[in-house]
Amino acid sequence: MKKIFAAILFCSTLLFVPQKSDGQVSFQVFYSSLRPYGQWVSVGAYGNCWRPIGVPIGWRPYVDGHWVWTDYGWTWVSDEPWGWAVFHYGRWAFDPQFGWVWVPGYVWAPAWVEWRWGGGYCGWAPMPPGFHFRVDVVVRGDARDFGVGFGGWNFIRADDMGRDRYGYVERGRVRGAYARTRNVTEFRFTSNGVYAAGLQREEVERVTRRRIETVNVVRANEAGRTRVEGHQVHIYSPAPFKPDVRDEQVRARDEHAAPPPARVHEQRVRQRVATHQNRPAYRQRVEKQPAKDAKKTKDEKQRDRARPRDNGPGRSR
């Protein structure tokens, strides 16, 4: 009995000991790490997405934090304890029902954003979920801005770039700041990592007239808030910063832990629209009645010809 009890105790101990990471990021890692800070919801073709809980009204991605210059380019230092995941992996999308939702991704980047610069302003916006990459490819922005709307853009004065606190441009002035800037987005995808090379440090130093120091990225071992200590920024990542595949779409397609995407029609409910007749704007389908195959008799045809016809006012039959 003692041996049986000892075996049971040993097995139960193994079950409850935290398992070491295999060096790869997966959907299950995101699911368990982000669940205490938000809610997992099914959003149309994106499937399982995460949205934060407790953020203020009007919250947008890449707001609570600041930028530092690293060997990977401008790197986002988030103030949230869950920022290590949603601002360095995956993409953000705005859903009319759930607001801003995060679509999981499996390749690390200093920040998945596009940049605008010029006219005294600096702006950034989250990259949409449809944006993917291949290794040994350089992607540059253009006038289309990858389909990001004005609601996703954050603008600051160019003089504030390189500081640790920003005064954001009011939402009513975002369009004006957008019109005065140009797209400077540039991603370089290599086997050594993803680099954001669009907004040059020299250009920021020229405008701000301040020297921008390089901060070294250090991979932290425990999940939590990103922190800057001296000339180092400690960012948690369950996997190395180097991409483990040549095509991000391949990695996303091979990730089987996430459930299949829900259909769009399951996420949207058709609304009844009132009309001037106080009736719904749609009608139920009515089955057509089959036509009568019986032929009219001679007497029935004579009665039909004798029946008076209503041809409208002022008209005779």
C-alpha cells in the first residue's frame, strides 16, 4: 500500500508542476496567458480573438506605452502586463460588435504597426490581420495604408518622439495630421528576425534635435509588463525572436490549437427596419399556389365575358 500511495503522489506531483516551454509560441500559450486580462470571442472569419477588459472608452491599440530604438527598429514598450503578446505578435482589427480585438499571430516583431511622418507629426496604426510576410522580403507602405481607417491612428507631435510620455492629437484633428504626413512603413523580414526600418532614427534626431540612444532587447523569462532598465528593455517572449518558418501564412495555417473560424452569418443578426407603413422591411417567403390544370367549360367562358370589367374612372369597358 505504501508503494501504491507513493506512486499516486508522484504522478499527481508531475501533473501540477508547471511544464517548461518548448521554445515555441502556440495558441494555448496565448489563451492561458491572456485569459485573466480579457475575453476570448469568436469574430467572423478571424475565429478566436481576444479583447481586453477594463480599458477606458475609446481605447485603441498602441496607446499606453512609449517607443524605444533597438536593433530591431522602433520597439513598443507597453504599460500593460499583457502587452508582450498583443503588441509583438498577431494583428489588431476593429469589430462593430466587440470593438478592438486581437487576432493571434506566431511571429515576433518590435511592433506590428505602420508609420506616418512629416509636417510636424508622427503617427502609427496597427497592421490589419490580412497582412502577412515571407522571409527575405521587404514590404513598404503606400497611399492605401493597408486599409487602416482613421479610428486606428495615433498621432503625436514629432518633437515628442523618443520621450517616454506623449500628448496625443485630439481625435477631431487626426484627419488633418494624417493629411500632412506621408507613409514611411517598411518591414524587413529575415531569418534573424523582423525589422521595422521605415522611420529612421537619424530623421527623428534631426527634427527633435536630441540624440536617440540604442536600447538592447533582452528576452525575459517570465510573463509580465515590459520594463526598461538602463540601456536594456526586457520583453517576455515564450519563443525566440527569430521566425521559425519562411512564410507566416504557413505557420498560421499549421496552428491547429485554435478552433475553426465561425461563419459570418452566425455573428450578425438581421435587424427589422421600420417603414412608413409600420411594417418590417422584409417579408416572409410565400409559396406560390399551383395553377389549376382543369379547363373551363363553355358556359364558364360565356359568364366571364359577360362579367363587367373595371377599367378605371372615365373608361368604358
